[in-house]
Amino acid sequence: MLCRYDTYALKCQDIFSVHGFPVGLVQCENNPLGIPHVGSGGFRHFVEKYRRAKDYCTSPFEVRVSNGRKEFVPMPGETIGVAAPRAPRKDEVGEKAVVLRCGPAQDALIAPNSLDGVFTDPPYFANVQYAELIDFCYVWLRSAVGTDTAAFSGSTTRSTHEATGNANQGRGIEQFTAALSAIFSRFARGLKPNRPFVFTFHHNDPAAYAPLVVAMLDAGLCCSGVLPAAAEMSASLHISGTNSSVLDSVFVCRCGAPPDDNGELGLFGPSLAFSEQLRKDIAAVAAGGVKVRIGDVRCIASGLVARSATRALAGRWPSDSPVEVKLRIAEKGIIVTASAVLFDDAVSKVLAGVSAPRRQTSRTESDHAPTV
């Protein structure tokens, strides 16, 4: 019943073949081993995916578009992972190592000045229950692996340490914010001087970024830039036809006080500077082949507002105050910033410069992003 039959392509699909959890109206019995060149749900197809991934680790590459065609650009000398033992070269310092740990990020043991960078993708508040979703796979793996392995000793992956909102477990926006703050602070303390702390976020309402503003300021992080990046397929089941964003805002931060903006966008910076930066970012993603819609413009604009509010609040941030107080301050800072840069006007002007969306709806936020 969990195998979905694609009536257009005439093939069987695995349950997570699309970014969603559809309940198919036409079921079929899948061939566990898979049929060559048909469908995506068979064992041979998953093995092939892993083979391609391991090939990429030994010979990584970048992808660029030239004259409408994809080009694969090799990265000579780069590898991902630990190579087979060999004699070190004279110019090498230390050995590569890969360590995977499964546990609460709030409790991770991080030595000061030990990290060259931190790269993460925080949860989207209460919109994705990651543990409940992965339990779908966990119960099958646990039955095969057994309970002697520590990672499979529990009956579920759910934990009180989850950095998510969950009404059933009494975790609201305050608990979500406190968890993000604890994680950001712990890893920021482990960064070497001037090394980056990078994370992505995705929402079309500036107010939804308040927990991130609190977490950055509590951790002593200064946001030096926000970059747009493609994050979703426009055909994703849960956002198709809704004008939700397919873009992420990538926040690049470093420890320390923000430098003098010298006329750059600040809390009360000129709205023209905001509009121009937004225009440049949207033009860049449009040039990369993204069909920009109103949700995309609002998402990137919200990230810029959050960056500006964070820099403006940094010098007078009450890090020892209760999380509820800090959330209110962050929300107010975001509102003031959005008003100062004429948020809605800037979005409308930039949107007018790109192709209009095919369908307008009253919805302005992504399905899988948080509500504050």
C-alpha cells in the first residue's frame, strides 16, 4: 500500500520519491530488487545512488550552466572523507578524519578555537516534525539491526532535546528559540577567530526570523552577509502553485561586534540601499534559471531585514534577559527595520522587474516554514 504507481510514467515509485508524503490512489506491488531503467523504488536503484555519491567523494565537482547547458567542473586534488592509509606528503599538516556523532547538539563537546567553520540548517519551528518523520524508517532499521547498537536502543527517535516546536510535547516558540540559542552559542564558542558560522533559513514573513535573531545575538555572532540560494524544486508537492518560495537565505556570520556600516543598510538605513540589494539578489537567482515569484522576493527580503535588525541590536543586546523578553525585542527590531526600508514597496518594485507569477494567492509563506 506504500508503493505508489506513477500512472503517467507507468512505473512504481518509492514512498519518498517526491518531496512530500502523498497517499497514492493506485497501489502496486514493487519488485524489491528493482527493474533496470524502470522506477525508483528498487534496491538496485538505491545502490546506484550510493555508488554515485561515493564516486563524487573521490572526484568532487561543481556544476555551472553555460548557454543553457550544464557543465561539470572538476575539483582536482579535492576529496571528501578519509582516504586509504598512505605516507603523508611534506606539505600536509595532520591527517584527515571523519567523525560522526548522534546526540543533542546542545551537549556537544566543542573545544574553544577548534572549529574552522560551522554549517547548519536549523529546523523550521513546528512545520516539520523530524523525529516523527524519521520514525517511519527507524522502526524498520531497528528490526533489522537490533537493539544492541546504542543508536537503536530506544523505541523512537523522539527526544526532549529536539529543537522544534511541538504542541503535543509543550514546546512553543520560546522553547524553540532557547534551543537554537544554546546550540548557536555552544558552537560559536568553538570557532577559531574570524571563521564563518553559516546557516540557512526559509520564510516569507520577516517576523518569523525573530528566533534566529535571538540565537545570533546570544551567540555573539555578527551577520556579515545574506546570500540567496535555490532550495526547493518548484514542482515540490507541498508548494506547487502556491507562490511559496523555492529559495533559501544563507546567513554568513562571524563572532564579534559588527563593523561600522559606513552607510550600508542598518536599522534606519536608506530604503534605496535595501531595494538595490534586493534587486541584485533577485536578478542573480533569475539569471541562474529560477522563475522568480512573489514568495521568492519576500523570502530574500525577509533575510535582509533579519540581518539588518541583528546588526542594529548587537550593541545593546540583553543576553541575560528571559527568552520571552529577547523575542519581543527581536520582533520589534524586525518590525522597525521592515518599516524603515519600506519592505512591501521594495518587494513590489523588485517583483515588477521580473516575470509576474502565473497564479496569485493570498498565501505569503512557505508551507514548511515556521509561524511566529
